[in-house]
Amino acid sequence: MNRAFFSLILLGGCSGGNSLQCDSGVEVGPDDTACPVECFNTISTQSPSVDQSGVYYRSNLSVKLVEADTNATITLTSSSGDVAGTIAHDATTIWFAPDAPLAPSTTYTATVDYCSGQKSASWDFTTSAVGTAVTDSSSLVGGVYSMNLKDSTVTKPAGIGVLLADNLDTELLLRVHSLSGADLQIIGGVSPQGTCEPSITFPGASFSEDPYFTVGPDTTVLAVDDIEVNIGDLFISGAFSADGTSIEGATLSGLVDTRPLVALIDETGPPETICDLAVGMGASCVPCADGVALCLDLELIDMTAVKSDESMQPQHTNATTSPLSGSVNVCDDSTCSGTSGC
């Protein structure tokens, strides 16, 4: 053995002139005397996916790695240049939130760098046509939009999203009651709306970012199989297509009081029934407005609502404090005398 052989051993199998060329392909600087430890981390999933089309223009990007890497970064570019945004880390997931909505009908390239720069991956995706202003906003008024909650992606409660989605076979109706400038009034209900079923009067919505709208957050009541469920901090958002025939990227979130829902599982069950089930699936209940930890933090995303021919009318009961103009009092119908609030 000669001196040159021992030098190779001390350098850990690296070679080069003034710099070291490591087995991993990473070239280190002239002042370094050892190769970096090889990184075996890999990408598990990414969203949007590779070559995905029809991506909602207000989407965030995410990359899930097999192992946590708090130094990993995501960059986003288009033919117009780099997209400014904020990077966040959550366990093994890296998030990129653009500072402004993406352009519709545009191809973007996302790049994730991880393993201290040793590894990098890039992929393209294309946004949908949604994102341009509604051509005739007055045509939205009176329109009824239908979306099935079962088709959503459940991000909260964590751990039971798939199971919950399979049991959310509810068709939610949204009707544009009025629109004046940036002020949008939307009412809601469950399909089909019965003669004696009051509609949900959501708080005034903001349409200042046409075609995007937001409702809430506010507290409301939703009827599920004739059971009234309180939802705190209800928030709904989405964007109308330019022709007003659909709503894309719809989200719904809020604190769902699980106590009334116990009757759907066990009519004699204690108030903690659903929360106890949630714990067994890796989720947990949080405090409701009254401070009792029997509410589930619910978040549904990626929903599409399509304009429907289904009829939906603004309806209220005697107990309604501020009925919408043009709203029908269901208590005037003799068949509705047993309706709650009449």
C-alpha cells in the first residue's frame, strides 16, 4: 500500500482536483475534506400531481416526503417568471401558498429541493379556466347550485376523513338570493327542499374578488335527517365559472356540535358517543361555543357545485328574527304547524 491509497481512504472514496467529487454526484468545495452523508429521503406524494390539468386557481402546493426535512423548499414558476409565496412545514409535508391567486388556464412548474440540495424534482400542472370575472354577474341571481358533500376531500378531522366522506351523502343546495356590487346574499338547504323546511340564511357574502366569494364565518344551523345541527364559525368559499354555470374549488368548514348527531347512531347513547368514536380513529373533539369539548373541527375542500334546475325558495318560520325580503313563512301553511319555530 502506498501513500496515495491511504489518501483515498481518508477522503471517503472522493476524488478530484481542488474539489471533491463524491459518489452521490455532489461536488463539494475545496475547503471541504469529506463528502456529505448520502440522503435517502424521497417524495411520497405531491399536490397538484404531475401534469394535472384543471387545477383550481387558488390552490396551495404541497409535497409529502417520507422523512421530515425542515430545510426543504418549493418554488413555482410560469412563463411570466417566479411566483411569490410562503413556505411552511408540517411534519413531513412542505406547503407553498402563493401570495396571489394563480392565473387561469396557465401552465406552472413546481420544483422541490430537499436533502440539503442533494435532491430536486420538478413537475408541471395547468390551472382551469376558472378565475376570470363572471361575464354577466346579474345572471347569478336566482341560480341554484347543487354539490354533494360526499365528493369532497375531508382534511379535518384528521385521521377519519375517508370514513367521514363515505357517510356524507348529502346534496347541499346554494341559491344566490341577491347581488349588489360586492355584496352577495346566499341561502342554503339540503336537497330536496320540503314545503315546511326553512332555508339557511347565511351571513352576507363578499364578492369583492369576483369570481371568488366567501361566506362567514358565522354560526348557523343545518338540518340533517330532520336533526338540527349547530355549526359554529361556518365558512364557505368558492369561485363561479365565467358563464355562471358552476362553482369550483368550493370549501366548507366549521365546528360541528356532535351531540345532536348521536341520535343517528344510538338514540340512547351518551353525548360523548361520536367524540369517543373519533378518538379511536385518531381524531379528537374540541370545545364548542359553550366550552364543552364535543365539537368536531370539520373542513371539506375541492368541491364543485353545478347549476341545477332544482327549485329552492327562501323560507322562514315565525321564530326567524330577520327573514329575507321575498321569503315565505312556512308557518302559514297548515301542514307545517308542527315545524320547529312555528
